[in-house]
Amino acid sequence: MIYIETNSTDVFYNFAAEYYFAAIKPIDETVFLFWRTTPSLIIGKYQNTLEEIDNDYAIKHNITVARRMSGGGTMYIDMGGWQFTFIEKDKNGEIHFAEYLQPVIDALKELNIKAEFNGRNDLLIDGRKISGNSQYKLGDRTVHHGTLLFDNDIEQMVRATTVDEYKITSKSIKSVRERVTSIREHLEHDIDADEFKRLMVEHIMDGKSYKTYTISDEEKVILEKIADERFRPWEVVYGKNPKFDITNKKHFKGGTVEAKLNVNRGMITDCALYGDFFGLERVNELQEALVGCPYRKDDVIDVIKQHGLENMIHDVSAEELAELIVV
Amino acid sequence: MKKKIALPKLSDEMKSAVLCAWLKQEGEEYKKGEPIYEIETEKVISQVEAEEDGIMVHQLVEEGDEVSVGAELAEVE
């Protein structure tokens, strides 16, 4: 096994490193990474951001929203927690979790922490979750990654994953909410997050002198490029939401307007607006203009303005109308 | 000759999976070893590769559908 330090707290850069060592520069030995990120909400590959996270809250609190390449539900993680990744040659396409989780369980045991599996490939202490795990398979490699909730802001975690109940129907993968706890609370002798990392890496790598690989300056440029192309774009984070239908209502001074939309691959594919206080002709014009528009507030405002429909409802601005359409 | 492809069992515990994405569309040709669809099961994303050269004739399930192990997914030739 070989340890690679990414020296980055950027979630997109770390995802790019995983991808790089799985798809572009696979290494014969198992690769092990142990990393953390600035506050991030990480959604599963086939999840819908609208059903999983409070995006406005995330923006307001500088929480990065990212979509990973593996399955499962949404995780919140910050600098108080860690993530670990194993990358290794695939075994005939079959799914294995235990062999990746056992070394983590054993390492926690060295710290006198008794962690156990549940049926959903999470690790628990006394029935409360401390680690969520997922995988993706790419070519002949398996990427297994998991979180370790060492000392996370659990209040922020709960708040950022509390979603307003919009009427959405979709076939997206839904998160399973579980009770969580911090590893730090269960330690006999308190240590900080850096010390926790050092001990975990040493236990998993089987000693203090382990093999490492240093990411070169040239490779750092490649990783940034992968992050820019595969992980950072709006089209990936929000544009890859599985197809969904959404209904939203908003009360304005003159009455209530209801918007019903179909969204596929981040684009509005159908739109209907209902309300009894605006002209039918202008509504038809807006409905037609919105088809093909990205499901993003700024783009919807642009469409409204381009068609001169800012005042189609008395005293309602383009921004307010866009907030009805894009929740 | 037309035949059906079915959902494989990737682990002892696997009973079903969500077919998340078709990577070959109806009418599209593919070579042995090329990924033809992507599934999610037990929080794992796997691309399933073609066992032989072929053409995707008719997809029997939609993206987002949950299917049981062994269920027919598509007609190929």
C-alpha cells in the first residue's frame, strides 16, 4: 500500500486526485489517501441537490456543494472531520466493503474506540454514525471513500441538509438520515484532528515508515484541470440532477402564482404558470421562452428581461418571479 | 440474433439496483468490453460492460428504475 498526501482542503481537487489515480495514472499497489476539506456538502452521483440540501444556506455560510462519482446519500463535512480513500484494482466487478472498512475499524480500536458496521456500510459507535462509505468503479479500478466524523459542526450539518418541502417528484437516490456522533467525544484521552490523522494513517499503513508518493508540480496542474472539467462546473454539481418535476407556489401582492416545471439534465424542458391575474399571452410567451433555459436563477432572470416580461405581474420584479420558478 | 441482457449479481447481499444511466442508446452499436449502462447498488456506482459486440435494440427499463437481480434490462442483437 502507498500513501499519497494531497496537501489540499479543496474537495474538488481531492476528488480529482482520486480520479487521477483511478483512471489516468493507476498504480499497481493499493493507494491510500487521508484528507479533509473546507465545509462541504457532498451529494451522491444520482441525487438531486433540491431534495437534499439547503442551497441558499450553503451559499450564505460558504459551504461548497460538490457531486461525487460514487453512490449513496448526502454528507456534510468540514475541517473537523476526515475523509479516507482506497484505490485499487477491481476484483471482477464484485462489490466488497469489509476489506476497506476493517483496517479503519482496527485503527479506531487502537484508540480504544469500538466501531461497528451497519447494514448500509456505515460505521457506528453505540448505534450512532461516525462514518459513511461509498464506492465507484472506473475501468479496472475501485475507488472506496468514506468520512470520519472526528469533530464536525453537527448543528451546521443538520441545518444544511434540512430541505424545504417543495413538491418534487423524481427517481433520484434519496438520503437516509441517521443519528450521528463525533469520534472525539468517545476518546479516553483527547487529541486534536491532526494527531488523529497521524495515528489513523500510521495504523492503517502499518507503522511509522510507510511508502509514499509525492504529487509533482506537473501533476498538480493536471489535477486542477481535472477538477475544473469534471467536478467544479455548475453543469456537474447542479446540471446533473436526475430528471425531476417540481411545483412551487408564491404569494404576491396581487395573488398567488403556481409554477410547474419539468427539468432534465439541468435544463427546463416544460413549464406551466398558473394564476388569475396576468395576461394569458404574456404567460404563454414566458412559458415558451423558459424551455431550454438552465434551471438557474440568473438564467431565468435573463430570459424574463430579454423578453421584456419584468412587469407581467404588477409590482413583481424579474428576481421575484425567478424565485418562484427556481427554488 | 436478438437476445435479452439481465441485471447481474455483484455481491452476495445484492438483491436489486437502480439503473441510473444508459450509456448506449437504442440503435447504437457497441464493442465487447464497452460500458453499456450504469447502476447504483449498496452505494456503489458500477458500469456494466458488454460481454460481446452488439447493438442496443430496445431498452426495457427507464433511467431511475429499480430492478431486481436477473431482471431483463434490454433487448440487444
